[in-house]
Amino acid sequence: MDQKLCLSSGLTPYNIKEIHDAVQADNYHFGKAVRIDNDFKYGFDKASMEQIKQIVKG
């Protein structure tokens, strides 16, 4: 069975590189760290999302 791991809790654009380098997961779950003003009532911060995509892509 192919299992996927979804890591969470405290992931930010500032720590994802170190974590990704160590675990190489296929999926990551981000909370408010990728929201505008770190608040769930706002949408996603496009700059943070792009930064994360570039890091995970390598």
C-alpha cells in the first residue's frame, strides 16, 4: 500500500526547507503561516505560497 504523510503543526515559509530536506514528504499542511496577516479570516499570502513552492521543488 502506498502511504502518504501529511506533516503539519508549525510549518512556515521560514522552516520548510530544513524540514523538507530531512523528510522529503510529498505533501505538507500549512496553517495560518501562509495566510495574510497570519489570520484564517483572510486568504492565502501569495508570496508565502510561491516561496514554499520554490523551496519544495528544489
